[in-house]
Amino acid sequence: MQTMKAVQLLAPRKTILAELPKPTVPADGLLMKTRCVSICSTDVSFFEGHLFPSEYPVVLGHEYLGEVVEIGSEFTGPGIEVGDRIVYWGQTDYDGFAEYRTLRPIFSGEIKTDVFEADRNFYDDRRAAAVKVPGELDDLQASFIEPTTGVLRSVLANAPRIGDRVLILGTGPIGIIAGSIIKKLLAPHSVVSVDANPHRNTHAEAHFSERAYFPDELIEEVQESTFDYVFDCLPTVNVADPAKDPRRVAMRKLKPRGRYVLYGASQEMQSFDTWLMLAKGINISASPFDVSSFPMHHTANVITAAMQMLVSGIVDGKRLLSTVHPFDDYDGLVKILENYRTTTGLKTVVDFRGDAW
């Protein structure tokens, strides 16, 4: 039996470097050898215990770039050959931090479904939206197609209006991507941001933000009812003073009937000010994971557009990249997961290519 190395999460904050069976190609899918996987806050949320799989152990990692090494006998995808590089969105949050993985892709223009009831109260698809990566996009940037797809799903379905005053809540990589797309494509009046991390504020101003506030600066310097639109990509937040909870602060800064778009995912309850929601008539929205509402073949169209965001430079993949970490350094990878919330950088890419590539 052929085996592969994979990083398994056994419980919150407990991982091992495991030797697992190498998967076999699905009849209607692809077997891919992993090239690069960028670390996502979702991975960190599972690692920290803010998100939970249906059962342990689980292999984390989903911002994935792989090379096709085998094609199933019943695969009908258009123009895919051994050696092509593929990025996907969907097909669970898992299985990227392994040397190989399988994929049952849906490409733009195809309609296929394999729907099941997931364990987190939504319907998912065992297939995944996918795109073939063109030669002009290098491996490291290509792994950012997946998070750009997630942002585009949310922004396109819940877009700001022309001339809106926009606040990006949290300027990790997702906030950088969202702010860049809104600023460059959607004709806002202005786009500003807030984050407690000074390094990320610097990154935000380099990419898109006209002013990157610290939380206290936003409270003190910006009038109530200033913004038309808030894009919330914060992780789980716990603050000692409820009045300074960044989500409640953002609601105070929203105009009556302002729009609050929730992106970040956590299974821990977060603070939303129900009185402000009622008093101002705040419109809270999100793009569903549920494929009965947002089918995977719709996301297949979005992932193609996301790739073009990176190819064109609307999303600056080169400046998003902060660190490249070799998969062979398992101890270093665990330290990255442990220290993710205090990092001074943006995206870390785990590089599987090694000397054999």
C-alpha cells in the first residue's frame, strides 16, 4: 500500500505528522499531488477550537493548489490533462495539508451536483468549484485563488452601492482582499479599515485603505452613523468592555438602514447589538455556504473571476505573500498555527514542492 505524509488534527491544539494511505483517484474525478497550501484563519479556528469537525482526526488545509497526476476513467471535465494545476473551492474545509488529495471538480459552465446534509446546519456538495490555473500565475499566488473566491462570493452577492462609505472590519488577508476589490471595482465614496494589529494596518494602507484606524481611534475620531456599509471579516473576538466590542462599535458607526456583511465564521457566539439592529434597521447579510441557496456551479463561475482578480493585479498576490514555509518542517508549521493571531505578516504558504519538483 502506498502512503503519504499528512498533518492531522487530533483535538484542539493537538496535531501529529501522520503516515496515511495515498488516496485513489475517483472514477469521475482527479488525483492531485499537492504543490502549495496557504494557511487560512479557518484552519486556525479549527486548531484553536472555535470551529469543530464532525469527528477527529482531520487533515486541515483548503487554500489549495495541486497538480493533476491521474484522471478518473469517467471524468468529463473540459480540457484537463495530467500536469495541469488546479485550485478548488468547497468539498469540505479539510485535506489540504497532505501530499495528495482527490477532487471531484465542477468547472465554469458545468452543472453537476452531489448534495448532502452537512453537520453544521447546511447542505454541502461533495463536488467542488474548480479552475485550471494559467501559466502566468505562479504557484504561490495561485493558492490565493481560494480565499479570493470566498471574498468574491460575499462581495458580489452583498455589494456596496455606488458612492457608499465603506468600513472593512479586520485587515487580515481576507480584509485586504475585500478592501482591494471594493476599492478598485465597485466605485465607493471611500474605503477605510480598522484593526488592532499595527502591522496589518500598515498592510491595509499599502493595499487599499484610505485610513487604517486602531479600535480606539475609530471610537473617538469617527462620528456615529458615518458608514453605509461594513464588511466584517474578524475572527472570534473577546473583549473586556462590551461597549468596545468591534462589532458593536461598527454598528454604532453605521447609518440607519446601513448594510452589515458578515464574512468570518465561528461556531462560538459573538456579540451583536440587537438594540442597534432594531433602532437603526441595520441590514445584516451573508453569502450562504448552503448549496441549496448558492449552488456549487455558481461558485464555479466565481472562482474563474477570482483567478482573474489575481492575474490582473486587482488583488495583489505578490504583496499578500509574507512567508513560504516548507512542508518538511512540521514543528515550524505547528508554531505558525500557534502564533497566527499575533503575526506581523499576511499570507503564509506551505510549500510541498521540495527538491523533487
